[in-house]
Amino acid sequence: IPSACDDGSIAQIKLSASPYSVLDGNEDAEMSIPTIQAEHVNIIDEAVDNDDKSSTSSSTSQFRPLEGIYGIFNLPCSGPHAVLITESEEVYTSPQADKSPTAIPLLQLRRIKSLEIVPLSRNRLHMSHNETMTTRNGDKTKQRMMPTNLQLAEEARQLKLLRNSFKEHDFYFSVPNEEGIVHDISHCLQRSFIEWMGRKRQTSKDASNTSHRWWLPYVMEGGSKSLETKRRTVDPRFFWNEQSTMSLLQPLMGKTDEETATQSPYGLLLDHVIPVTSAFVGIQRGINIPSPNTSTSVKEKYDQLLISRRSKYRTGTRFTRRGVDGNGAVANYAETEQICFILRDDGGSDSSDLKEVYSHVQTRGSIPLHWSSPADVKAYRPRVYIGVDPVVQARGLRDHLLGELWWYSSSATKKSSVDEKIAARRRLLSKVTAASDKDTKISMVNLIDKHGDQGRLGNSFDAVLTAVMEVYCPDKVSNIGKLTKRKEMKPVIESNSVKHIWYDFHAECKGGRWDKLSSLLDQVTPTLNGQGYFSAVPKPSEVVVTDWEVKSVQDGVVRTNCMDCLDRTNVVQSMFGRYILYRQLQER
């Protein structure tokens, strides 16, 4: 694919066959990444005749680093542009469970530092368009017309917007590895482990089926957007370059032959496309765990990661984007996962290895109703406008609840044998002695005020939620099915699976009384205990890939919101996360 060079020429880019990879643990080994071979070709002036185009000459070749492909964007005049990932930096690599130099780390997280926008047109003539003209004899001919200044100005504006959009995000990705567990950063650790266990079981039945390509399930099912397909591929909520890869996916849609799809030119390019996520990542390394016998003796330590994934749906700043859309996606939605790696500490800085892994997920998002609060320069607090159509409100909230249940509750979907085994192991190994509420799968913690416009919004949300739970409870759905004799039943939401906790943060914590947050924690603690958390331990293995045993899984999620899902939500989610961390360390 051609690339524009600094000297105004066009470079011919040639991708290597191997995707992004990391060599073995040798200290002197360098990172092996694909390169692009640039063969310079002079730009053909649009005024030159066809006979003069043969005089094009080429110069020497040069190589430029390439770590992956972000996607393809189409501009109105110059056509398709490839966005290439040319530089990234290592953010975190999890310690290995064994000292083997060929062992694969559980998680290799990188942040994109540099993206390059490359035009794919061979020359400026591709920026033109054809117009059909009729001659005096009545013959129709096509005449190539160059774009107007207005069209070029519009393309420059769109290109500027594209550049600015990349600068406003921190994009992260996980280094893909055929034999690893975490293939992309869009999925939480628990979902990656469950998918790995299912893939491992399928491989044991069919030894030839060892390929894991993020795009293959989507292509083989003809672009199906079913939830089952979404679980086996990249999470679409946090797959920020999904739309830009559609031009590569569309030609392969519906192909049932895996070999044909993977060997096609589009398949080879898709192997270099890396799913990226806009996120915040915070890391604390080497935190000491005091021994239970003495407070001075330290035998273990842990690394803690906080990954907050930002949804690509219904994006926008506060005041300009609020509430839910027609598909159940809400504004300001983010999935926050805290990961704890327990390490053995043998006394040396480089002697620590992985002992245990823990993970817990929370979510946040705007109140799932149709509402808005447009900014007003005359008012410090803009007025809140709430939709008046009860059917539209109920559908938006219903779709949002079904999505949350599908992604975070194993009991809301049809369990596979892997899920059933994990759930059984969780029941056997559960050490929860405090009060627990295992029925609540979605705990919706609402922190807005109980008076004024926020009070009206909260009362509306509570009323719509009550109506949705009454309509979609199992008894109601079953009776409707019997009366109408429909084969396709409505989706079922268990009456006790969703709980609404309305806590007026400003009123309760007025005057800096942060200690009063303990009353909120007391209300949510049974739900946190019932939902549990994810944990896994490595098992000794003679092969390269470390075998793992899943000890427990998280079944449900606590969803927190305020008006903007910022300050109040941060305080409360940090309190919940701290409680879960203490519990994980105590129940080891």
C-alpha cells in the first residue's frame, strides 16, 4: 500500500507476513515487529499525458517500523487512508508463573504512542472523479474532473477532525499471542479465562483447531451481531477501531471455509489489525503484604492494575450527551476492572513470580432513561428535561438491563459446561461468612439528589424500573405466552435480579461527613458478597503455556451513577473496590 513520504513522493508499503510478536526472554533479544518496505515513486502530475507516465523512476528502498494496522478511513476526495500503528510503549507485563524463558505472560499491555495516516491512492489522479459528457455526435464519454476547492477544503477539515480525535484518547492494546489467554484488552480477565477454557476444550477434541483470530467468528457467521458472536470475538462496546475495519471484513462476510478466509489478502491484512480500546490504566507495583504472624515480616507482595474501559457508544461530553439511546447504550459508560497479581517474594527484585490472580469489575453510566440537560450560560445548573413517552422510556431501560445481565451475569444466559463447572467450583470454594445476596445480579447505585430536577429524574427512573420489572418478570411473560400462543417469548428479567439503591450523596455527606458513606456500604455489602469476584491460580505444567485453575467467578455487577458519572461515582466506586480488595486478601 502506498505511503506519502516527507519529500512529497509516494512510498510502496509491503507488509511482512508475521503479526506483532515478542521474542523469547533473552535480555539481548529485540522486539520482532513487521516492517514496511518503502520504494519511492515520483508523484505523477495530473497534467502529464499518458505517454509521459512511463518516465516514472524509483529510488532505493527503505524500511519503516510497523506494529499493526488500526483501520481504513475513506475521505471524500482522495479515497481510502490506512491508519498504521507505528510506535507503542510497554505499560505492564504480568510476572510469569514459572521461570522458563519461553513462558508466555498472562497480560502484556501496551499504549499507542504514534499513529500514521497513509493515503492509499497511487497518485493525485485518484483524487478526481468521473463525469459523463455527451458529444455533438451523441456519443457518451467519461471525462475525468478534478475536485473543486470546496471539496478539498472539506477533506482537509475531515482529516483535521480525524487527527484531533486520535489525540484525545489513550489507546491501549494487548499483545496478541496464539497460545496466550488475554488476546485483547476489550474483555475483562474473567471472560478471557472462560473463553480460553472453552477454546482449550475444543482443541482437545479437534487438535487441528488451534487458530484464534478475533475476526474469524464474525466473518464465518456473516457479520452476525448476536450476543454469542460478540462473546467469542472482541467486545464491541470497547472495540474502538471496529468500524474502521469493516472495509476489510465485508469482502469475507459469509465465508464458511476457514482456510479460504485466512489465506485471502483481506485475511492476511486482518491478521495485522490490532483491536484497541480507549481506556485509563493505573498501576501500583510491589505493594507489600504483611505476614499474619508479624507486621514486620514481608513474604509476599502484589501488583494492582486499574483498567477503566470507555464505551464507544453514545460518546460525548457532559451536558451534551445524556441518558440512553434506542439500543440501550448510555452516555458516559465505562467498565472498571481492578486486577490483583499476588507475587512470591524471595528477597530479590527479579525473583518474584506469579502466585495468584484476582479480578473484580464495576460499571458506571448515565441514568438509562431518555433525558437531557443542555448547557445554559444563564444558569449554573442546567434544567433537566425528561422524555414523556413511557413506552420509549421502558424499552430503553429494558434493553440496557438485558445488556448488563448478558455481559455480567452467568445465570442470565444459557450456561456452557465450562460455566457450569466454574459455578460449581465457586459454590464449593466460597468462603463468604457475612450476609450475602446471591439473587441480585445488577445493583444500581444512584447517587443523585432527592430534590429539585435531580429528584424528578430519580423518581422517574424508579417508576420506569418498577414497571419494567413487573412486565418482564417470569410469571407475567409466561402468562402472556399462554394467552397469545407465541413461540417466541419475551426476554425474562427475574424480579429480584435488579436492585435500585438511591443514596443522596450530597445530603448524606454534607459538611465533609465522609464517614456516613459506611451506611451505603452496608446496603451494598450483601450484593458484593453474593456476586463474588474472579480468582485463578497457576498449576505446574511441562508445556510452554502455564495451565490455570479457576477458583471463583463474579456473577453480577454493581452499577454506579450520578448526574455526570464523575466525582460522586469515583468516591463510591473506590470504596467498593477497596472493600473487595480487602476481602480478596483476607479470603486467600
